[in-house]
Amino acid sequence: MSMDLRKTKGASRRMLFGMVGVLGFATMGTGSAAARPLSVVAAENTWGDLAAQIAEPDMHVTSILVSPAVDPHLYAPTPGDARRVADATLVVANGAGYDAWMDHLVQASALPQAHYVRADTWSDWHEGGNAHLWYDLNAVADFAQRFEKACEQADPVHAKAYAAGAQKLQADIASVQVQAAALRPHVQGMAVAATEPLFTPLANYLGLDMKENAFQIAIMNDVEPPPVAVATFEQDLAQKKLRLLAYNVQVEEPASKHLIDLAHKAGIPILPLAEIMPQDTHWQIWIGSTLTQVAHLLGVAQ
């Protein structure tokens, strides 16, 4: 099963009946586009924050998923979500099968396809690749560039403001890339693991040696990990072959909890990660703090 399809079968069954009603709202509309204020609707607050740094104050940006208590893979949109998308000037999402429910809302609306900006469209993501694109520094930079162009196309009057916002954001993204590049020589080749592939894009950028991939993909796809993968993971933790264990705080299931307990007992550093960005911060601060934490856990002074 490809890596971008985690839990989508189960989510589809849960969403089916609700989606029928939701899409009905999306097709109703609420008046002409000219009469509505300019707005951006983001599937997740991570992309919403990046969009806001470019589009605001000339476009009002809101995000549908803002709470770490919500599992994004299992989210079922509401009629209110459909109305917001139908009224939006631009819509942004992660794509890569991660938030396919947004694809359905956009398809049911009158939104021009050029006004739907998905991070996977402009990155080097491919079918079956890792869908956690907000941890991919290059994908974020590509998204910012394309979103700026979408803003300028939708609202040429404020093109200079959008360009200025994008320029500042790109400078901040570049600073995060510099931080990661400075860390890479000190951690490259270190063996690390995760309970699911949330950490993989950032780990790859740092040159870390990601282990236990079979286990991670199984958890991401909501299937039972192969016994041999579980046994290998347990052995590597017990023998301290891993320098770090990352886990997703938004996914709670027994197999992952068991491995976290083993890591604690073995004295292996544990890195908590999330799919939804904490509120009252920005992407560059969030990821920069994550890199600082990785450096600390791996014994590298920055």
C-alpha cells in the first residue's frame, strides 16, 4: 500500500454519508465572487500559517484543522467547511492523498483549479512518496513561491504586497535550511527510527539513517506491522542501535506506545512530533525549534 494512503479506506467509510450532505452546501454558493471579501481557506494550520505570511492583510486566512487533538487522516468535513471553501478566493492543502477530503470540497465548488494550491503539485513528491510535506524544507519553499503567484493572479491590485510577504517568508525558510545544513555534517549517518514516517522528510534532509521503515509504513497505513519488523525494532532499541526515536503525538496505538516504553528503558532519546502546528507560532519557528531539539537529543551543540 502506498505511503500516502494511510487510513484512507477507513476514513472513507466514516466520511461517506457526511460528505454527501456537505457537498450539497458547497454547490449552493453565497453570492457573486465580486461581492465577497478576499479569503484563503487552508486544510491544515501549517499551510494556513505559510499562506497568511504572504496573503494577509489583503486576504483573510483561516484553517480548518487547528487542533493537535484531531487526527487529520480521519477528519470528516462539516457543512460549515464546505461553505467556507465555496466562498474562498484561494484554497490551500497538503495534497499527496493526505487531505483528500479537501479535493472533494474544491471539486464541488466553483473554485478555479488555478486557485487551489496543493503542496504536492509543486514539490518533487511522487505517487507512493511521503505525504508529510510540511517537514520537507524544499517543498515548503516551492509552495511559498507558487502560492505567491496564485495570490497575484487572484488579486493583481495587491501584487507588490504579496511579493514582499513571499520574499520575507522565503528568507525565513532559507534560514531554516541553513540551520539544517549546519547540523547535517554532525549527524549524517546516525541511525534513527520513528513510529511512523512523519519524521522522514526532515531526517532525509539531515542525512540521518532512517531505520525500521517496514514498521513505520504499516502503522501509517493502519495495518498490523509484520512480526519480523516488530522484533527487529524491539531488538534495535534494546541493543541501543538507534540514536533517536521519533513519534507522532497525535497517533495513539499500542505498538507505538510499547516501543516508546522500550526506548525509555534503553535510555534512547525520544522526539515528539505533531502533524498540526501549535497555535500562536509560525512554521519557521516550529521547524527551527524541532531542529534545535534534534541537535540536543543527538548531542550536538548549536
